Amino acid sequence: MKAIIDPKAGFCGGVKRAITLAEELLQQGGRLAVKGELIHNRLEMERLQALGLKYVDDLEEVEDCPILVRTHGEDGAFFQHAQELDLETINATCPKVRRSQSVIRRAHQQGRQIIIVGRINHPEVIALQGHCEGQAIVVYKDDLPVQVDSQKPTLLIAQTTVAPEIFAEWQERLQRQMLDLEVFDSRCSFVTRRQKELAAFAAEHPAVVFVGGKNSSNTALLFNVCRQINPRSYFVENEGELDPDWFRHLDRVGVSGSASTPMWQLRRVADAIESLIEV
């Protein structure tokens, strides 16, 4: 039996850029800190910690080194605080997230009501709130909040990794209700493309092991795409979670991952699957 790694899997451009920035500084012997998780992948973060990346909960904890802004972005207060502490900032915010921040700032300056489709506690959404003084209305799968003013000019925007059907549902609902609605579809094209690619990959294999961080919205979204196509799909963070019974009587298994899953993690799981069957 062979474990076949999805050829389209691997980091998205934004994550690859952030990891490369961190690695270059650390491998040159520099010191580097980050507030919160750089990306939502525990094993990759542990690898970077071993290289010297320091995680802090507050900028006050940073000592004599630059602070790397994570892919999910930060608000203006973060950069102001860093400046007050005389900290060098290295901005690894995903370019697509930075575009969303710019659109929200513009809409806020124009006096528009802002509605963000996304998870209210997601770091990206929290950062986006900081670009409109925390005045955005965040919605996900719930009914339309009562505080929405249907007469007020409004911007509808999305967390970059939100599921397309959730954003489409809100767009359709609000277009029927709002007098003046500007729609900015900020969903990541990489994620959208990966959904189609992953659906095809899942259909080609009798079973699929999906690898990624358990706290990643993008990983959860893509795993659900995989499971809808192929019920014999399994979500693991590492090779220790594999069950040999998943693979009995199979000639091949597909191995894939999300935008925050490094290739080394996929190879490790693929190797472990083939070793399990050999035993």
C-alpha cells in the first residue's frame, strides 16, 4: 500500500512568506519574538521555537529583538504600542488580510456600517475590528443581529478563510434587506481553489488522511470539504494519532493538508502510514 501526498498541498503564499521571514532572521543568529501564534499549527510553531522564536502574550515581554507581526494581522494599537516601546516590527501579515484592513479603514472613515462574516474570536477578525475602532458587527451562522441598521450605508466583508456558502448566504440576505450595501469578497482565492483541488483529490483515493492544526479554521474548513466527498477521511495532527484499522485492505491512501500544514509534516505522516501497514 502506498501513501500518496497531495501534490497541490503545502503552505499558501502568505504563510510561506511569514515562515521564510522568521527562518531567515533566526538562521542568521538573530532573535525574534511574536505575539500569539504566527500560524495555527502547533508542530510548526514548536519547530520555530527550537530555532529561537519567542512567543509573548504582551509586547512588554519583548526584550532587545524585533517583533514579527503574525499572518492574521494586528490593529493600529499594536503598532502604536510597539513604537512607544521602541520595538522594530516586521510585518508578516498576509497581503490579503492587509487588503481587508485597508478596505475596512476606508469604509469606517466614510461612516459606513461594517459587517464582517467570520468567527468573532478569530485573530484575523479581532485585528480587523481594530481598524474600525471595534465598531464592526461580526456574524457567522446566527440570525441577523438586531443592531444592524438597514438604512445605513454598509460594507459586507469576510474573514479570508470563511466558507463560501456562509458568505454567500449573508450576501444574499443582506442584499434583500439593506438600502445601500457594498460587498467586498475578501475570501482567499488560495482557499477557494484548494477546496476544488481537495475535492478531486479525495474522490481519487479510497481513504484520505488530512493533516493540520486542530485550532485552525482553514484546516477545519478543508477537512470538511474532504469528508463530504469521501466519508473515509481522517483528521490528524501527527502520526501518533493514526489507526491501522483505517487502512486495512487498501492499496493506497491520500495524504493532504491545509494552507498552514508544512510539507515535512505531510511526509512524516505518509511515512508512518506505510510503516504501520508493513508491520
